[in-house]
Amino acid sequence: MSAAIAAVVVPLASAQRQAWFRRMLGRRNRKDMVAAPPRIENEAGWQLVHSEDADDFNHWLGRDSQGLPNVKGEEPSLGSHLLIEMFDCDHEALEKEKTVGTAMLDAAKASEATIVTDSFHEFKPFGVSGAVIIQESHYTVHTWPEHGYAAVDLFYCGGTIHVDRAIEVLRDRFKPGRIKFLVVRRGIQSEVEV
């Protein structure tokens, strides 16, 4: 049996392997688990928060009632720009303007954003680009269905957005096999205060 497990586990990346083991062990209740916090880097005036474990990242986002959780040592900012890389998605979910637009609007609604307007365009032969303008900033998407890839940006400010809920909607609709996250803090306090 251990040879069969090793054959399955060896090709998986470290984050995938950890998620697989958690599923195999039946550890489904994330609220009882302590999630690994994302990694923070400060590069040339940019504050970046990285994570490649979708479950830990969502848990980290969801545990803060204001939707803007900070990691120890992180400087406050006016807003957060969440860049999401979704790989190995359901190709059909990324093909049509209606499907992608509905997913993005539902994500905005789930996160309790105040929707101002939206616009989406379907390219021929492949891909959809679009934006949902929200009072708190904007959510954008561009898809490459032929590659099963979606690039999603969720830029939000204020303490009322539940971005973890938006991510759950998008994961449910696009069905990515792998996700990477990068949070760029925008308007770092020490740079905007005069």
C-alpha cells in the first residue's frame, strides 16, 4: 500500500501533497485548524503577500471580519489588490461571456461588494475579459480557455468586503486544479501620509 501512495504523491507539488494528505486524513473542518499564514515580502516599496495553498489562504482571509487581515509586521494600507492565478480550470466555464460575467458578478455579490456597473467581452476564438466596478474598487478577469487558465484581480478597500466568499464562488464556477495568490497592499500608510 505504501508503494501505491508513494506513486501517487511523488509527482505532486508540496502544496498539493499537503492538501491531498489533509483530504485523505479527513481534516475537513478548517475552522478548527491553524492555517499557515502567507509569506510577506517588501520589494522596492511594494508589500507583497504570497500563498500557494488555496485552503490556508482562504482560511486566513476568512478569519478577519473586515476582509483585510494583516500578517504580523505588515504595514496598514488603503486597499488590497488580490491577484489570483487559476490553473487547470474547466475550459467550458471560461469560454463564454455570460458564464464568466455571471461568475464575477456572483463573486462580487457574495463578498458583499456594492456593484456600480459591469462590462464583459467574449473574444473569438477564445477568451473573455471583463470588469465589475464596485464602490470599493473593482474586480477584473481575463480567461484563456484553451489553456484552462484565468487571471483574476480583486481590488478592494474598506472593511466591508468578504473576499474569501468571492474566491469560493470563483473556485466553484471555474473549478481550478491549482491556484496561486498574491496580495499587493496599495496605498501603504507611510507612503500616503504627508
